[in-house]
Amino acid sequence: MPLAGPDLWTETFGFRPLVPVEGRPLLQVALDQRAWRGRLESRDYIFVVREVEGLEQLEQALRALWPECRIVRLSHLTGGALYSALAAMSLVAPDEPVIVDLADILFTEGPEDPEHLFKAQDWGAIVPVFQSTEPCYSYLEIEDGRVLRAREKQVISDHASAGVYMFASPQLYLTAAVHSLQQRDELSYRNLLFICPMVNGVIAAGREVLAPAIEAVQPVGKLFHI
């Protein structure tokens, strides 16, 4: 989980992952709702954070909720979520699926057993999507059930990413990351590299991308404007 962005801590809300939603920390609400939650143990969670004042408060909260989780500290802002998530890859078991969850959209649907899906159909990536045309989201272009391309904050379809990106393996994540670096001029947004455009790297590697549709979503960003 890349939590090291510029909004990790703000004067208005404090630590964003800990903002209360229905009496619980936002991050806990988001991750506990995931359909695949029952297949994960606390040691499966890797949180990438950034050194800011009072970080110990966040780290203590993470360990209280996920006692065996791993925490990776970054000293500075990176060049985007692609890089932040890379910081955790050395702790991921080889040949196991990787789930990068931005925890910025609340939803309960999705694949209950991603690992089975990867093995059954040899998917390269799985990206849940919902219907929207708002420019604040990232999008996947889908034709006849096939994902053709993805863009960050560009409305290329009405299939918005739900902010969760599942890769078949750490190796494929790295392959997709290299593709984004090579295609930086086309795939970066505000000179930063994000996770959604990495879908293009999966496709370029000859792998198919599954984009299951989910219905009920609650964008986290909008919670901060209620």
C-alpha cells in the first residue's frame, strides 16, 4: 500500500489513513471491505510511508490493526505511486500475486480469490472498474471485454479504475514499471508515474487484463468535502 504521497498528512485532517469513517480509521474501512480480505493475513500487508512529523502515530496504528504488517519508510516524496510501490517489492514473495491498493475508493465487490483467477486464466493483471466520466479518475479502454489501454486522469472511456491493481507476480509488476519508464512522455501525469498506466505495460508484455465491473463505490476524496 503506497501511503507516501503529498496528502499523507495535512493540517486539516492529520494523517489521511486515520481519518475516522463511521467510527473507524479510513484505511481500515477500505481494506476490510475488500472481497478478498478473508484470504489475507496481517503479514501480507506492506505499507509504504514517508517520514513526516509524528509518523510514529501512524505506524503504531498500522501495527495495532495489522500486527505482523511490514512498514517501509521513505525519506522524501517519490516520482509517483509507481515508485512508492516499488519500495515494497523486495518484501513480496516471488511468484505470488501483488495487490496495490490505493485505498481511495470504498467498495465491497470484486474477486474473492484473485490468486485462483490468475492461475485459472493466466491473466496478467486484474483491475476492478466502475462507470464514470469524471476527470478525477483514471480510465481503462475496454472493447468486447478486452482491455486495450489505460490512462491516468484521462477520460478515454466510461470505465474508471477503482484504485486497486492486481499483478500476477512481482516480476510482471517490474516489467510494467519499466514500460512506464520507457513511455514516460506518454504515460506520466504532471510529470509523475502512477499505477493505472502500468496496465499498458502488462498488455505490451503479451498478457491479458481482466477488468471486473463493480457497482457501489464511494470515492474517499469526496468524504473530505462533506
